[in-house]
Amino acid sequence: MITLNINGKDMQVDADPSTPILWALRDNLNMTGTKFGCGAALCGACTVHLAGEPIRSCITPISAAAGQKITTIEAMEGDKVGKAVQDAWVKLDVPQCGYCQSGQIMSATALLRTNKTPSDAEIDNAMSGNICRCGTYQRIRAAIKDAAKTIA
């Protein structure tokens, strides 16, 4: 048994320490907001925050998260920055298929926590590891700017 702090709550996970955080969330804890995309940390669909930093949960073992805080998409509505990002996503109709959006929102939220007024280049850099197969990158950038105005 490994204890993980997920969204502010200590949760017991009965899994091998090498199990990726993604599968502990989805298979052991039934938290399905974090998505499987590629399994190789290339697409960003599985992005969560570990100790406040965006990470790829498909390759990060639960042993690396013991004693640290994991934040998932399920907690974003209760977070000022995360809520502003989600509201901007809806306002600007960012998603098409929506599959990558939890990872996109997690990366955008991490960016806006450290940079309240990011430039286009800073947004592109922070979001570069998140792939949107529908190609909504312009709307993603616009939503990040909209969220930045809301939290300013």
C-alpha cells in the first residue's frame, strides 16, 4: 500500500511502486479525468501536477509521488486559476473532440500560476508538450489569455 496525496486527500493505493500515476488514478482510484494518450510522455493528455509542476503521469511511477501533492483535473473547479482556465475554455469553445483537454487545462493552469501575463511565445513554450489532434491551438492560446485577464 502506498499513500498518495491527491487533490488534498490522502488515498491508499494497492499497487506496485513502479505503477504509473495515470494507472493508479484511473484503475485503482476510478479517477478518469486524466487521460491516456500515448504512454510515452509525448502528447500531454495525462498531465497532472506533482508538487505544483505539470508532469506526465503515464511515465511517472507512484513511488516518485509519495510524500508529494498530486493535483488532477478533478480539482481544477475548486481552484481560482484552474476555474478561470476552465471557464475560458468553455467561453471560447476550445474543445472539439475534447480528449486532450484535461492535459491542456492542467498545463495552462501551471503556466498561469507562475506567469500571470504570458506572451504568445511563453504560451507556446509552456503548451508545446500538449498535442491537440483537432488543432485548436489558436483557441487554446486565446483562452489562456482570457483566463489571465480574469485572474489579474
